[in-house]
Amino acid sequence: MDKRLPPLNALRTFESAARHLSFTKAADELAVTQAAVSYQIRQLEEHIGRELFRRLTRKLELTPAGIELQAAVEDAFDRIRATMHKLTDAAEDKVLSVTTLPTFASHWLVPRLGHFQLRRPDLAVRLDSSVGLGDLNHQFDVAIRSGLGQWPGMVAERLVEYRLTPVISPILADRMGGIRHPSDLARLPLLDYNHIEDIRYWHQWFAMADVAVDGMRSGPQYDMQAITGQAAVMGQGVALVCPAFFAADIASGRLLVPFPDLVLVTDRSYWLVCSQRRVDEPKIKAFRDWILSEVSACEGQCGSLGGILNVALAGPRLAAVGG
């Protein structure tokens, strides 16, 4: 008998075949041919010097040697698996995975993320920008989403209200001879980044402004607010956006806020979301505490994050829009 350890692949093949009592099922599980499984088992039996299986007409049985080896192999693999999980979990504790909406990521979170890294240099942040909630038990640690705050099995904490107001480029405003009344916007292409919700919010905004609109002129449709805002900068139409995300464009005059007092507070908010099972994990609590402090600081400096930034509105306003 060869006293050296047999090849790991042979032991892996044996474990699968012993568990299924089938070379065919082991082959399917390991994505190899049945002949390859038979070869590995035969090599292992030659290495040990004993038969491991009784090959009956329609089934397999483990021999006493096979039963003994199966127990040892399963125990060894379980210990390896447990150690790997322990090491992987320890490494994962050093990574914070955040999935967030693309516009929130690019226009608010990313510019501030360095503050969190300075506070927690031991945590590496992995950022995903997407719309779906994702798997917050395994794939991601936390999510930032907009909605009503109702996700089964999740804990959702409101960050900011979802507030909207129209923005327009000065070039387009001048081309129209100035924007002096909310009804003037109805004559322009209304940019859309979430067709059903966006059109509904346009109707609500016009109603709030006491403007009766029989039909609205629909402009291009985009899949995210950031692109819609950029389209407004380029003069493609009027965008109904969260102005805090476009503070730099407003402050520089690339975008104008024609009616800063007409800000629609929608039924939605931005939420920090995590799994109920993981709400007390230290890295999740650390991120929660940090982002809530950032939101509070922003609100203290410039009012609601979803509202119009005072610093931005120190730039061009209604007078510029009116020509």
C-alpha cells in the first residue's frame, strides 16, 4: 500500500460517489464523465490496496473500508470548509459592499465617501450602482433606494425626502424668450427618466403651481436622473429633478431653477436599507451612523438635501431666466 496521501481529486470524487452511491450522479455533480469517476475510484482503490465499493447489478454499496474512508474524508472536508468560511468571513468583515442608485452614487455619495474612509480606514468600500434591491443577506451589506420604505424582511431608515423642482438651461430659456410663469414650461419638452412616475410628478407639480395642463409635450426618455439632468444642461428640455444632485450645475449657471419656491414633496424618500438579520453588524452600524451624520450636516448647511441648495441659488435665478 502506498502510504503517501492520495490525490485530492480522487478523494473529492470518492466523497461524491460515496454520498450518492452512484458514479453517474457523482459525474453529473463534478461535471465529468462516468468513465472519469470510475478511473479516479480505481486509482484510489489501488492506492489503498482495498476495494471501496461493491459493484452490484443496479446499485453500489460501500465496503467496510469504504465506510471508514467516507467518514474520514467527510470529516476532513468539513473541517477544511469551516476553516475556509472562517477565513472568508474575516476577510469580508473588512469590506463594506454598498449598492445604491446611480444618480445618488455619482452626485451625492461618491463626493462624500472619502469622509467615511477617513473615519474607518480599516473598511474597504465596494460600491455598486444599480436599481434593484439586490441580495442584502449575502451579496451586499446595505442599499440606498428610493421608494415608500416597505421592503419585506428589511430595515429601512429614511435619509431624505424625494423632492423635485424643474431645472432648465439658460440657452433654452433665452430661446423661449424667458420663463416667467410655470405655464411657460408646458410649452417645452418635458424630460423623463422614469416614465410612469415622472409624468405623474409633472402633473402634480403643475397642479401645485395652479397650472391647468391639457396635454404635456413629452421629451426624450432616459433611464436615470443623472442623464436627464445632463440632457437639461444641453438644452434638450426641462427636467424635474432633485436639485441637490445638480448643485454644481445650478451654482455655475449651467442650469437655472426658475421657480425655487415650487418644490414638490413626493410620496417617496431615499432610504438606507439592510437585512433585519444583519442590522447589528458593526460595519453596517458604522456606515449608518456616518451617512446619517452626513445627511444631517448637509441639511444644516443648505436645508433639506432634497430641496434647493442655498449656495446654488446664490447664483442665477428667476431674473436670468426671464432674460
